[in-house]
Amino acid sequence: MFEKKVYAAVSKIPRGEVRSYKWVAVKIGRPKACRAAGNALNKNPYMGMVPCHRVIRSDGSIGGFAKGARRKIALLKSESILLQQRGG
């Protein structure tokens, strides 16, 4: 149930835009569940329909991705999304 809410929220992120894990958690009514939302996205069985690559950290860094950071960056770039480069 929790995962399906996460996938439904993320499915509404328009192409070419990103949202934070915090945004996802707030959107599903669980504002403290940022990490849980990220974990759900890491197990996303609907890769083609749920654009989990459009969810990044609040600080602008990419966060995790089941297919690897390079793949996530490539998908974001293919949508003309520029990310802030942060150290750390």
C-alpha cells in the first residue's frame, strides 16, 4: 500500500522536472517517510511507467538509483534536467 502511494505520486512528476524524496513523502501524507519513499523507489517494479529517476535529494544531489548513478544522470540529461553539483 505504501509503495503504491509512492509510485502513484512519482508517476505525476512531469517529464523534464524533478522532485525531492521529501516532496514524495509529503505528497503521500507521510512527511517523515523520506527514506522509506526512497527505499520503495529503489524496488520500483514499474521502471518504464514510474519515473523514479526524477526524484532527487533536497540538496539537489541525485540520491540513489537501482540501476546506478550513471544511468540516473543519463536519464535526467535525456530530459534536459541540469543538476547542481554538490561536494560531499
